[in-house]
Amino acid sequence: MLHKIKRILTDKKGSSFPLIVAVTLCLIMIFTGVSEYFRLMIIAQGVRDAVQDAVISTVNDNYDDVYHGVREGYSGGYQPMADDFEESLDYGAIYDRLDTILGLSRKSGYHVKTTSEGKIEFKIWNLEVDIRNAPLALGDRSDSRFEADSSIMLEVPVSFGGKLLPSMKIKIKTSAGYTPKF
């Protein structure tokens, strides 16, 4: 088989021209498919990192409320009220931070990133944040610390094969927590 392919490639009659064109087209298709895969992964990773950064900022916004618990040996978000403690959580403005970090604009319920040609690069929506406050007076245990879990939907149009392929839609989940340094 290799001998036959070698003979076709070294033939000077021009019969190898269609084979070379076919091989070149196959290599171009494989290269563009791999490039599109990496583009989708880079966008998903960038959005995940931005969401993680915005959630960490929200957790950091709770430092003033968490401090009271840490000072008493706990890591929950509570405020002293008279002779008791009351839960005090700050959810922050995660969408505003995401818009700033990723350069998004709001369009019909979505936060959209556009290219310089005005095409949609990706859009995000449905941000859900669940802040789990540490129980009061439990002590510093790693399984019950102040944590914020978040999820967001991401849609990236696929530009391989024209409009034959559907857009990539994934749910990105992140988590951040408060850990006392001392």
C-alpha cells in the first residue's frame, strides 16, 4: 500500500494532483475544527475565570460581616444585634463586575460580548448565586465555612461549517469560600 502511494506521489504524469488537493483539504478541515474547539474552550475558560473573580469579590465584600464571627472564633456572616446575632450577607453586584471584566453589554435579557464587526461572540444569562453562611457558634471547620456557589449559562456561536452546527450552550459552575487566615 505504501509502495503504491509512493509511486503515485513520485509519478510525473500529474495523476497525484487530485490526491494532494484532497489531502490538503482534509488537513485544512482538521486544522479549522481543532482551532474552533480551542476557541470555544478559551472563551469558556475566560468566562469561568471572570465569574470566579466576580464571586470572589462578592465573598470579599462580606469580609466586614464575616469578621465579627472570625473574631469570636467562627467564620459566619453575622452581625451582633442587642444580645443575639443576626445573619448579614452581601450579594454584591456580580453582573456589573462581569460586564466590567468581560466588556459585556446588555441586550434583551442577555449580557452579550460582540466582535468588532458587530457579531455576537458569546452571551451569558441566568446567574444564580447561593451563599452558604457558616453556622453560628460552630467553630472553624472546613466543611461548614462561608461559601458562595454560582452558576451561569454561556452560549457561544460555533463558526465551523456555517450554520450547520448549533451553538455551544453550557452551564458554568464556580465556587468561592472564605477561609480565615489565622
